[in-house]
Amino acid sequence: MMSRAPRILVFDSGLGGLTVFREIVRARPDAIYIYMADDAGFPYGAWREPDLVARLLDQMAGLIAAHEPDCVVIACNTASTLALPALRARFATPFVGTVPAIKPAAERSRSRLFSVLATPGTVARDYTRDLVRSYAGGCDVTLVGSTRLAVMAEAQMHGEPASDAEISSEIAPCFVSIADSDGTVRRTDVVTLSCTHYPLLLARLMALSPWPVTWIDPAPAIARRVVQLLGPSPAGSLPGEASALFSAGVPGPSVRQALAGFGVDCHTPATAG
């Protein structure tokens, strides 16, 4: 167990990682947090894979040298499923990734019919398909690669919410009905949110669903993993602090306000190159 408050770096392509950050803070409120939004590179799904890996390695080299974190949380499914092996090979700092919650979805689905809502890159990646093969035997799994939902979530944080129709169109493929040979009709009963931006829209996703489902947010599991690595908060420890970095520069008022709601210091946001 650490004798001082740990420094935890939470990294994402934008503001979606705040959903993970929030859970980690609940688990280790005494830690010192650096939240890094690589908004100059958002969305990561538009990048060629070798270029994105190179960008992530470059970004992480500067961040680790500057802040010396005790743990780095890659709060992005796209980055995690693509670059975690390269990051772990290059840096000695422990990394916690964010990967599609296939195993818990399979365990919680009673209809044996669940969906993975992710970015197209995460859906196409071998890592995701290997998780399905390993943990979802006996289930019918629908992989849904949304091209716009992460952008909609990011825009909502900037004060520009998408319409109900736009969101409904993106999530519609998640909801599947299958008639079995005995005449039984099964419907999707679990959807795993496999992009950290998506929980930012959870209230709207629930309201716009054609029928109720269980939505799985991976953030609590990530927070538990951080505590496994760093230990729990010592008794009597004081709350830590959190600051934000943005690769595209100082954010606008709406983003500052949103970050303040997550407890992140936005008075003097710094820029990361």
C-alpha cells in the first residue's frame, strides 16, 4: 500500500473519460488526478491504426515525464483495444485499460441476446471479437459500431445536444428480436456501453430505448482495478485535487462548467502538446 496519495493520470480522446474518472475518484478520493483530453486528435476512430499508436506513445511519453503518475488509466476503448500492448511494452508505469464488457454482459443476459455498442474501430478489432469468443459462448451477440454517438456525446458536453431522432437512429441496431425454432421470441436485454463517451448520454439512451434493457457501464470495474493496484484510501485521508489538460488548448466556458461538475479544476487549464 502506498504511504502517500497516488498520482493518477486519466487519458481519453475527449470528455468521455470523465465517466471513468468519476468512478475512480469515488474509490480513491484522496488521489491527485490529471485528466488529459486529447481533443486535438478526437475522434480516434478517424485515425489509421499505426498513426494512432504512434500518437498515443508520443502523448504518453510527455505526460509520464511531466507528471510521473503512479497509474495511467486509458479511459478509451478505441485506444485500449489498439495500443495497450505497445504502451505497456514501452513504459514501466502501470496501465489500466478500458475494454468492452463482454463477460459481464454475457453473465447478466437472461435472453442470451445482448449488444455491444461501440465505435466502428472497437467493433472491428480482433481484441473485441476474441472477447466474444472467450466469454459469450451460447449467446447471440450483436456488435454495433456507431459512427456518430461519441461525437454527439462530446457535442452535448459543449452545450450542443443532438436530437432524439439522431440518437435513436444510432442505437436502433442494438435492439434485436429473434424467433427460436420452438417459437420463443427473445429480445436484447443487455447493452454494453463500449465507449466511455456513451454513459454521458445514458439518461437519453434509456428514455429513447424501444424496450427496457440493462446498460453496462465499465467505469466501476475500472475503478476497482485501480484500487487493486494502488490500494484503498487510508483512513482519515483528505480529498485530493484534479486538474485538466487539453491538447487543443484552453476549453470554452461550457466545457469548463462541465468539468467543474466533475470536480476538475478548470481555473487555469493547461495545454499538453
